[in-house]
Amino acid sequence: MQRECFRRRYPEHRLKVLLGKICFLVIFCSASTAQDDWAERDFWQTTDGKQVSDGWEFKDGAVALVKPGQGGNIVSRPLPSNFELSFSWKIQKGVNGGLKYRVRRFGTTIFDSNYLGLEYQILDNPADSTSNTSTASIYDLVGPKKEKTLHPPGQWNQAKIVALGDSIEHYLNGELVTTGTTSGAAWDTLIAFSKFYGARDFGRSGDQDRFMLTDHGGVTIYKDFVFKPLNAPDLKAIDNEGPFLANASRNSWADQSSIVLWTRTTSRPEILLDGKPFKSISNGQASELAKLKDPSKLEQLQLPDGAGLDEMTGACPGKAGRVRLSYFQEEHRKDVKSLEWITTQAANDFTAQWKLEGLKPGVTYITILEAQNLDGSPTAAIRGAFKTAPAESESSPVKFCITTCHDFIRRDDGPNGHKIYPAMKAIAPDFIVHAGDIEYYDKPDPWALTVPLMRFKWGRIFGLPSNRDFYNHTTSYFIKDDHDTLANDCWPGQTYGAVTFAEGKKLFNEEQFPSKPERYQTVHWGKELQLWILEGRDYRSPNTLADGPEKTILGSQQKAWLSKSLQESKATYKLICTPTPIVGPDRDNKKDNHANAVFEHEGNELRQMFSKVPGVILCCGDRHWQYASVDEVTKVWEFGCGPGSENHELGWKVGDTRPEHRFLRVQGGFLSGELTYDATGSIPRLTIRHHDVTGKQVSEFAFPESFKIDGLQR
């Protein structure tokens, strides 16, 4: 009855007029109240929730920073993130100030969880400045146009901010001078180059956002605040067909002044984790397939009917585009160097590489990768990092990790990848050595009997989030071994399905990993620690060749270099990283490394060489158990890091402790090393530890004195 009476009294057209008046009054009152509130002290608080100090003055409808450096930044209560705000401002000469909005905390890793937000910059600068830090800019992100009216210090200027969804507008003295869009690849690129990188959804609207007046120095006065909340618009998805950077970056061959970086443009932003499974192919069937040479048949036999490789689980297909690398020293962001754009192509799996030279020793560098489509429109941007080796003359503490033997099908952390990567990240190593068997061509799903299938496996394992992000931020040295060259125990001249050894070698050395003409290197990591990276596949003799002086794994050139560089080294600790064991012990039936009888001659030669050089310690990959061993004859130490997955330990019987063993654990994990100094800073100490896949320490060996196992002195 009441509803019917209301309808009779207020026909539809009159009701619309009435509702319009009510909405106007609500908005007017809201704006008016906000205007009054903004000029009151109790509208604001310090960033730690306390009452605003007398460094800020609230008088005659104005808010003034009257004691610069003492007032501190002040924030409002939470207010709507979609709004129109107008205000007037006046500054003295030399002032740097601003009003921030969509202000919130982004976590302890981003500016120690201090309040951050978009900023309408207020600065004493020339009127025609277009810098992204000049007046009316979206600070550090978007600069204003050149033609604008800016009144000098001592005179009033009018500002307006309109923030509606992902659209941002800055007005100065009645004129629109700066616009931005807070989503999409172009915005991601701006963020990557800014101080705000890592702040999730920075600039986008939120539920509890605030406003901030900054105290960056100089008297600043605000007045005439008018705040109007706006209805949040429906956000539309932005079309982006790539290319993306789903494999991020990886690096290798770092020394004091140079490094090589790698990336790949992809058609997807992430790998396809819910794709189709490969057909089940047994080991016996795979052995028969390996005799075939037809690439199309070798792929078709493993794919479901009608399916393409891009539809399979883990697929991370490449896509042509343009990519550019920029880099700068950490804490020197404004000195960024941007290199030329590279157009990626299918011929090399859409990869790109850069060798950076002229770097400074012992410095962390930040990298930025940008991707564009072939028309030049931005499609993706990511940040990474690496660290150069300290100067050879510098007494520098160093931390490092060593891993081996893990692949996609035996990963132990589901869609994230491998547990060792968050564990190693917590250690924060200066560098990592991956000692080979990074991926396994000759294991199923798929058996990589063609170059496209090999490329598929690389895109897949480095598309796993934990693996990708770790290498994107860590100085690395990658060693190639048998399973990621061609197949088990392979040597030059062999084939695996449709792939020759030469093709597998080229795929790793020149396409899928940072390139270097000789795949071995030595580099000082400061005065006390020198690192050697050895190549164990490219120069080797066939395993079936009769043992003797001519039979080799390292090759004559690499071996001569190794001997000479060791003799010349003055480092206290000489860490030699090899893809396969030199001390062992290994299983009696194995025939592929220097711990085996089939390479005994060169094995003895190397062990004798190492025994004559003080401070040599070997660290190897390849074996699927963790150990520390001492050669009975030469007393040379060797550490096996063990497989990088708890699903990958195999090949050694638990409890089968040999005389060489100082530690034995048939489980997955990794090695870490730490070079430290005593209280005087003069005595260097190298500690090597085994860890399980979660990072838990399970052994400790301190050179030159003692060692611990499971926390017990032995």
C-alpha cells in the first residue's frame, strides 16, 4: 500500500528528477565534506598512525609544510581509489614535493613496507620540462607534455587528478598534460625501469588506498581540495598476443668485467601445465625409435592423434618478435644502458644473446628485458640480476651453490619446479654452478629424438617458475653432460634418433645457453678463491677406445690449459667443477668418467696433477647420490652434490661406504660453499656443506681443519 501511494505521488518522470537531485546532493555533500576534512589536522596522520606534528600547519583552509624535514610524510584515512581530486598548490624555490594517491603498503621486500603510490609530482623546474620527475608527471613513470602553463615559485597553481580504473590523468592549470594507463605491457615496461618494480599491481585501484602529502624538502602549501568519488568502471582485458618472455633470462661465463646473457621470445606468458600427455613409450620401444631417422615419424609416434607439440603438457613455444636488453648497476638506476633491439627467429628457436663487457668487478647489475611484436608494440618486460666476480686482488667473502641431475618429469615441487631453488635462493649465493644433466633428452615424455623435441624440453624446464626465477637473478655457470648433449654416455660422432652429436653440441653451446667458443673457464672470485669450469663432452674419445695416453675426456688443449692455469694460480682454494667424477668411487659397471677403469690413465694423470697443487678441491655432477671422498693415493678431495630432486636419487646402495668416503647420502639435494675470514680478516676458511632439497644442512667440511656430519663433529 505504501509503495503504491509513493508511485501515485511520484510518477516515473518525476521520480527520475528526484533521484537525480538526491544524487547531486550526495555528491555535493561528499565533495564539500571532503573539502572541509582535507584542511583539518585530524584528517591526516603520520605513516605510522600517529598525530601529525607541528611541522605541518593547518590554517585558513590551507595545509602547509612549514618545517621541511620535520613534518614527515602524512597520509589520509582510506578513501575510494576511483576519484577526481582538484587542489591548489604553491611552493618556494628549490622545492621537491608532491601528492600521492592509490597509496598502500606492498610488503617488506618493497621499500620495507613503506607507503607507496602514484604521485602528482610538484617541483621547482622549467615549465617546458618533459622529465618523468618534473611537475605534473606521474612520478618516475610518465612525463608531462612540453607545452603547458606552470606558474613560478611563490604563485598558485591549480592541479587535478582523475583516476578511473586503469586510466590516469594529470591536469595543470586547467590543461590535461599527462596521461597513463596502469595495466598492459606498456605499463609493465614503465614499472620495470622504475623504482616501483616488484610492487604488485602498483598504480591499480585497491580497497584501502590512501592519499599522501610528502615532505621531501621545502615549504609547500595546499588548499581548495575538492574530492569526488567515481564509480569504478568495468575493467576490460587487454589484448596481448605476445611475444612474451616465459623463459626469462639466464647467464654464464661471468668474470670481473664481462658476462653473456640469454633470453627467448615465447608465444605464451607461462608454460602450459594442463596440456595433453605424451603417449607412453617404454625404454625398449625408445631404443628402437632411436634407430629411426625420420623426424616427423619420431614426433608423431609420441603425440596423441591430431595433437601438435604446442598442445602438450609443459609446452612453451617460441614466437618471433623484437627483444632488447638494458642494464644498470644496482643503486644507479638512472645510468641505465639500453642495447640495440634484436629480432628473434625460428632458426635459432627465437633466442637472443648479448655479451656485456666493460663491467665493474664485484658489482650487482640489474637487467631489464623488453619484448615487442614485429610492429614495435610492447608485449612484455621483466627484471633480472647478476653479479660480477670480485677483483682478483680483493679479499672478499663468497657464497656459492652447486647442483646437477634434475629434469621436468622428476621434479619434486609440482607446478613450481624443484624444491632446491627456493632453498638455494635463501642462501643467496654469489654464483651457482650447474654441473650438467640439466635436462634428459633420453628420458620419456617425450624422448627427445629430434631437435624440436629437444627445444621443447628446454623451454619446459626453464619455464617452471622456481627454476626460471632463480636463474633470472643469479650469476650462473652451466656445464653440459651426456643427457643434455645427446644421450647417455655419448661421445662425438654418435647419433640419437634424427639428431647428430654435432647438432646436440651446437644446440646447447650456441643456442639454448650463453655461448662461449671454448666451453671451459677459470675465474677468480676474489683473492682467495679461484673457480675452474671444465668441459667433458666436446673433446672426449669414445668410451670403447682402449685406455692409454691417447684416450681423453678433456682433450689435449683443455688439459694443457688446466695444468698451466693451476700452476699459475696464487689462490688459497682452487675449486674445480667437473661434469663427471674424477675421484669417485663410482659403480664398477660404469664406463664414462675418470673414476672408471676405462679412463684410468687420464684419471691417474689428473689426480697426480691436482695433488701437486695446494688447495685443489673437486666438485662434480653426474652422480645421483651425495658424497665427499678422498683419493687414497693422492689425497685429493672430491664432493658430489647429488641430484637436484628428491625423486631422482638412484644408483648407489645405502650403507655401501667405501674407504674413500668421508660422507655418503643416497638422497637428493645440493652443495653450498662459503669462503669466510677470521676475526683479523687475514685467514681464509672454506666451508663446504651438503643440503637436502629443502636446504637443511646434512654435512659440513671446513678447510683446512675439520668436518661435521649431521651436526656432529667426527
